Amino acid sequence: MPSERPATHNTEFPQDSVSPLHLYTALYTSRVEEITQFGLLPTYNRQILTLTDKCHFYQGNILRRNTEYMEVYFCGPLTSAGAIRIPHNQKDSFRQNVVVAEVFRDALITQFMKEVNDLHTIIHTTIPGHVGMRKYPQDTGWKEGDYNSFWLYYLSGIDPVSARRFNEKESTKKYIRQINSKLDDRSLYKLAYQGFVDDFIEFVNAPENGCRLNKISKIVALPDYKHSFGSQMEKRLADGIGIVFEEAYVNPNWIREQQKLWFVKHSENINQLDGLDFILPIDNRASTISLLRLN
């Protein structure tokens, strides 16, 4: 019997140390890849994890974008947003900022449903804080440049062959090294981010490169996205390849109430250290919640 409302789905990515390009390619092609705590096979005596079990993807999902489902990506800072600017905040700011994205996701899902006309469409929501390794023995985790390259591939839906060609470019390697090194000069650091995404936009838009894109449905910018070079990069990418980009506007009192509701809903699965607060930018004010198209 047909569902009366569109199905919803949240993306959870594996947290195991596998290269950004390998992970992206496996997700794109939806292969059942066996991965270990130290990467791809051979596994020997290491713990085996199946990629399609670790992330809740169904076969060919990226290939079916904008046809059988609507995918929304939440663009928000993970290390530079409101939680990290709270005076004397002793809690995990990264986790707090991810929770803020989850609060917005839960609150906006009804609005996304209203945008979907086909009752069989799946609404797929993706939060960047759910991907990749951050702390790992022998420093095998991803760094900022690795995350950025993965999200350029993921948001654009570039075909894996073209992604590999871009990944092998000397300019790509240079920009990733610069971003990973976290340059002390912030202006140079910002230029490295901008150069990286502009290089990617030029690459995928050049007809001679023959890139095939299957872009995400839309990107929703969360409060404070302008405080993050990575989030600014995602806005730049959206403008450069034609992805819908909307900014979420809210009232400070609204987000306080949403936080309370989120904690009631997830109380059985959270640690007390997940308690959060959030500082909204002074210019981000609305009566309840609204989305403003920026491109």
C-alpha cells in the first residue's frame, strides 16, 4: 500500500580510516566493499566492516539523485561555529556543532516534505559531521584537505573516473597540502580554500574533461556558516556548478526550544557531555524558521 508521506532517511557514514576517494567511489557505485580499521582489504585478522552496512545507503543512491529522492546537505561549521565561541565552554564543541545541525534537520524535515510532490520520493538528509576519521592511532585520520576533497566529489556527484583524474592533478595535491598544513597566515589559508574549489569548478565545467555530474538536490546553510572556510567553499561550489543554496534563519528563542525537544527525543542515546548551547549570529533573526534562497 503506497505511503501517504515521503519516506525520510539520514545519512550515516562509516567512521573508519579509508581514503576520501575510495570512500566516495564506493558510495557512488554502491559496491559492497569490505573495509577494516586500517583501510581496504586484505583484512587478515583485522576487524572486518562492510561499507554498505556501516552507512545506510541503498544501491545506486547517488546515481538516482533528483529522480527517486531529494537529498539535502546541511552546510555548517564543525570547528568554528557558535558552540566554540561560548565563554569557558568545557564541552566537545565539534559534537555540539553537529548536534545543532541535527536539530535543524529534525525541524526542517516537514518543510522538505511539503516541497516533494511525489509521495514515493525519499527525502535524504546529510550532515558533514557524520563522515571520516578525526582521531586515530598512528595519525591515519583525515585532515581538512581530505574532508574538503571528499565533499567536493560528494556534493557534485562527479563520476569516479573524473574524480580520480582530478585527485591526481598536481594543483589538487598542492591545495590539499596547504589546507592540511593549516597555514598561520589566515589570508593565505583562505586563498588555498578558494583556489581549491575554483580549480575543481573549472575542471568539471570544462567540456573537454567530459565530467558527468549528478548534483545534490540542495544545500541548506546553518547559522554561522560564514565563519567557516569549508562552508564558504561549499557556497562557492554551489554557485559555480548550479546547486540550490538556501540559508536557514531562526529566532534565538526558537532554537532554545528545538534543543529541548531534540534532547527529549534522543535522551536514551546521548551522553551527558552532549549538552549544548549555541550563539546565533546577530543578523540571523526570524520569527520561527525560514529558508532564504541565496543563488
